[in-house]
Amino acid sequence: MSPTRRDLLRATGWALGLAGAGALIGGCGGGAAGGAVAQTTSSTPRRGGTFRVVLTGGGAAESLDPFAGGSPSDYVRNDVIYESLFTLHDGKPAPLLALTAQPAPDGRSFVLRLRDGVLWHDGSPFTAADVAYSLRYMSDPARPYPSELSSYLDTRGVTTTDDHTLRVPTRQPVGDPAVMLAAFPAKIIKNNAANFAPTTAVGTGPYRVEAFEAGREARLVRFDRYWDGAPLADAIVLSSLADPQAKVNAVLTGQADFAADIPFTAARTGTNSSALEIRRTDARHRTGFGFVLNATRPPFNDPRARRAIRLGIDRKALVDTVLLGNGSPGNDLFGAGSEYFAQREPVARNLDEARRLVKESGADGAEIRIRSAEWEIGYNSSTQLFAEQMREIGLNVKPDIVSVPTFFDVKALAQAHGIVFSMGALPLPVIYGRISAYPSLAMPDAAITKAVSTAIGDTDEARRRSSWNEVQDAMFDRGNTVVWGLADTLSVARKNVAGIGTRVDAKYPYLGKAGLA
């Protein structure tokens, strides 16, 4: 996926257990989807019972510190223990611990107004001091992986007006701070929290920690004083496994009720049980799969060569082969499903025009290295099929297959002509901010850079929308992203599992309202 603070943690830890095991970001949307269903049989869980979930774990690196662990187990577990100020709902920010984030007219600060009546798991009240401490904690440059918010917020300058109001200065204009606070990892911890053992880790979420063993299992129990109403399940038991097929088997054999983010092959083979079903998320939460071309070096510093790639790629073949038909063709832009995303028809394949552009750009016969690793299952196979397709237009593409821990090496990226890439339905400020974080992935175009900065900083919604349209128009016309497909996310569940939610990313389901019907 995209190179974020958490992703780099994944590359050196839990992703090693995932590589080669068979868990593409997958789902079902057509083609060989083999009986997957789009929603649960029962929509409302009953009160009581223990809900058993199996997730991809991170071994000994798992942590109850919401800013340390980076595996799916960490994400999903910590999402119901701790809470963010805002979350995403249908691609737009929605209030959680904060009610509003009102920007100053110039976007250089904003006022956070917090929800009243929220309690920590130890019974103490949630206040602005907790938020101020959390922002400093997550952004501390001494941390191995400081929050990406530190690029936008001056967390050292945060001041509290009263117990439920803060003023947050920004390092650059931010027109919609709620989006940033919803999309970047920003869990709120208690003031002065420094120890995250099972007996000391407290949050404001619907479940509290009863027991935790890194890399094996966590047992969470209902927090009856949760501000949004006590959850329905008495407890959630989350088991960690490295092998995606083992996750599927845990449900098939009755050891678990639900497994998230399972291989596409599971949809093809089915469950062979009337009590189980393969599920998929809706199209709004698909993940874009593609490549980012290095526009800082030949041949992709020439827009004709970039255009040739888009005209030469066979999107349907990639969807059918890599996603096993579980998805749809992409339109070269990341962020499908998010607010302000530009709905464009994918470029139609035109081999003759692509060959002409390759020759005009001087790329005919040149050796082109596309960097890949099995960061997500399907990365390497998509790169290999892409190389075969590019030979049809005169490009000599060589897949440069590397190990997961070295995948985002900055020096190696600068030498590559492109990199395999994927990203979910994140807000556009996050998507373009993350791509531009690496010089070899950024689009070196002054007009695009200016439009992105304007779109992020403008406090007026109409002007913000106009700027994002300008960004995407330019990227669609001459950009360096080639998004060939949109992949769904699959899970396997007992039919009485209900209430599974999606917030930021369908790969990490929200379990705060889940249980057994």
C-alpha cells in the first residue's frame, strides 16, 4: 500500500508473515465471485454472547499502544478500545470525540469542540487535556514513527480554552481539519498515559481490555458506560494468525465467527456450509490497484510515455487475472469512493496510439524497471502481467522483485522507473499528501502542486471542490498514476454475524456494533 508511518512499520514486522500466504486486498464484484454476498443475513446483533474474530497478526510487535502496533489485529483491536476525534462516513468526516473543528479564515489554526459526557474506562471524565497530550504524544519526533499529522499541525502550540475546547495551530493552511483528524491515525489516549499493559491501557471506546497476549489473542469486554450506548456483545475475542488461509479455516472449523480480508480464492471455492457465507464490502470501499511512474527520470518525464502506458494497459485482463474478477477497472486516479473523487471513464485500450507515443517519446526498446514486492498478495503477479502487456507497445519492462522490508527504500525508489501501488478510499488530501512524500512518486508539476496546496488549505467548500477537480483533471490528463483496478474486500462469516462496520478502510472492519444475531 502507500508508504505511511504505519506501513513502514508493517514492512519491517507483520507483513513478513503475510507475504506469500495468499491475502490480496480482495473481494467480489463480478466475474468469478462464486456466491459472495454484499450484506449480512441478519442486520441487528442480539445482546450478549462472545464474538470470536480472527485477523492477520503482527506477532510480538503487536501492542496496546495505538501508535506502536501496525498489524490488522492492532488496527481492529485498538479501534474499539480507543477513539479518534472524527471518523469517516461515506468518505466524509463524522464526529466522534470531537463535535466540530472550526478553521480560522486563513486556515492557520482551528478550534476543536469536544463531546461532553464521555468517560474513560476507569470512570474518569474525558477532557481537552487528554486531546492536547495525545496530539503531542503521537507527533513527538522522538517516536520511531511520528504521526503524519505532525506535518500539518503545530501540536506543541495547542492550547486549551476550557475542558471541552482547544485551539490547534497549523504548520500550513488546513481548510478542513476534520478530514485530516479522521483519516490519519489519531487515537486519543488519556493525559500522561505512558504504559499500555492490559491493566493500564484505558480508552473511551465501547470495549475495554480484559486480557492481551501479543501475537496470539486479546479478550475485550463490554464497557457499559460507553457514551454512545453499551455495545451488544458481552465480549470480543480477537485471535491473531499470520496465514490468511488459516484465518479462513478457523471460521470453517467453528473456532471463529468472522475472518476479515481473506483470499479471493475463498470466494471461488465457497464454504460448503449453509451456516457460513463469503461477504464483500460495497463499491464505495474498494481499493485502487495500479502503478506510480517515476516522472523525474526518462522515459516517464515525458507525458507522451505516461500516456502510452494508460493506452497500452489491459485493465480487464488485470482485474480478471490478479483480482480473479473481484472488482472493476480503474480510471488511473486513486481515491474512488472518497469525497471529491472525479468519476471518469477508464481510458480505452488503443495499442496503435500507444505504440506511436512510445516511439515519439524515445522509449521504444528502453529497459524499464518497475519495483515490486509482495507487500500485498497480487503485487508481483500484477507487475509481471503488466510487463507482458507493455511489450505489445514496444516497452521493455523488467519487474524488479524485492523483499517486503526493502520495498520503500528511498534510494532504490529514486532509481526505479515506477512502483506497484495500492490505496483505499482515503480522502484526497491524504492520498496526494502520501504520494508527494516521496520525490520519486510525486508528480513534478507546478500547477498540480499548487492546486493540491490550495485544495488542502481552502476553508471554502466550493473552492475546495473546484481545486480538487483541477488536480484530478491534470492527473487524468498528464499525471503519473496508473490505477488499473478497484478491488473489493472479502470476509468469511457465520450467517448470524451482524453489525460489521467500515470506517476508514474495509480491510480493518469496525467491530464496535458487531455481534451475533
